[in-house]
Amino acid sequence: MVAAACDGACSGNPGPGGWGALLRFEDGSVREFGGADPATTNNRMELTAALAVLQLLRDLPRHPELVIHTDSRYLIDGLERWIHGWKRKGWRTASGGPVLNRDLWEELDAARLADVRLRHVKGHSGDPDNERCDAIAVAFARGTGPALAGGTGPGDAAAPGPAAVDPAPAPLLQLLSRLELADRLAAGGHGLSLVELAQLIEQPVRRLEQRRDPFAWRDWRVEPLTDGRWRLVRETSGLAERE
């Protein structure tokens, strides 16, 4: 296990919610999982996603520098700072009110791993793993259920749609994951570093270093930016050169 990420989403807050997570292994394989809740909040989905990751990591061999990437300051501050005071005060906040989502905080406290830390990434900033987890969470919140790479995980059995029973082979699921991520990156206008672009379109960095002009990859136009990064644009008319 070399990398992990998680995210939560909610429509209405409170309202229908979903969460998504992924694990990356040393051999290059990826395992994605997620779940849904018909009546929840965004914060509960963020906590649920992190709890699922921690519970899986407990029984897996881990790289010594493994961290869990999340865009939730609420999760990080709560688990690494606030929870100590909450427990001393009998699960009361500094103002004396009851701690919200206490049930999940108690489970997270019990599931925490001494050698695994949380690391903040800015949401919707082009981080591929964060974007993918967000896509999974949003899909579950909408009741569609995305195709997941690497088989099922916690929450999948109860999730609607094809995610729980999709018989597609793993390579196809991984392709679908990359295409869904490409769509979100294009829609958000995010810039990608050369390494990130190479990972997304599965081409050698050395080959991409030789490019200076826009080119087509599947259904997207890949355009160079002035700062050395690249961005994806949904291609509707098609280009003569296809990758």
C-alpha cells in the first residue's frame, strides 16, 4: 500500500450523500470503493470515507510513508487536534455544546493507526486521486453508482447501480475511472503537470516532454499552458491526430 485518498459529498447538506475512497498499491493496481446514505451531511460523508480507509489499512501491508489524502480540514483538525479536548470534556465542545457526529469520531479514534497520517489537499485543484474520490462520492450521492476499479469495498454491496455487481474486467474498470477523471478535469479547467498528464493518459513522460502543440487523446484535446502544465478540453469536432 503506497497511497490512499478519500472524499465525501452531499446534495442539500443535509440530504442524499455519498463517499468515495481509493487505495494504490506498489504494483500499480488501484482499489476503489464507496457508499451512499439517503439522509446525511457532507461532514458525515467525509468522516465515513476516512473510517473505511483506516479500517482497510489495518490489515494491509503499508509503505512507511503512507498518508491519507483528504480535502476536509474538518476531518484533519477533528482527529488530530480537537478530539483530545472533546474527550476530556465528556464529548463537549469549547462552547459546551455536544460534539456533532460523535459516533463517527469515536469510531475514527478507535481505528486510527499510529503510522498513518492525514494530509490535506485542496479540493478541485487537479489532484487526480482527490478528483477521483470526489467523482465516486458525487455519483453515489446522486444514486448512480460509478464503475469502480479493483473490485468491491465497504459500502459497495448496498450501493445502487452497477457498482455493486459490475462484471466488467479490471482493465476496463480502470479505463472508465480514468475517463471519468478526465471529464472532471476538463470540466473544471484544471492544469496538470507533465507527470500527472503521463499518469492519466498512460504515456511515457519522455514522449510528452517532446510535445509543444495541442494534441488529441480519446475524446479530449490536450493543450499546453504557459506555466508548463497541460489542460484537457472536451473535443466535439475531432482532430486528425488521435492518440
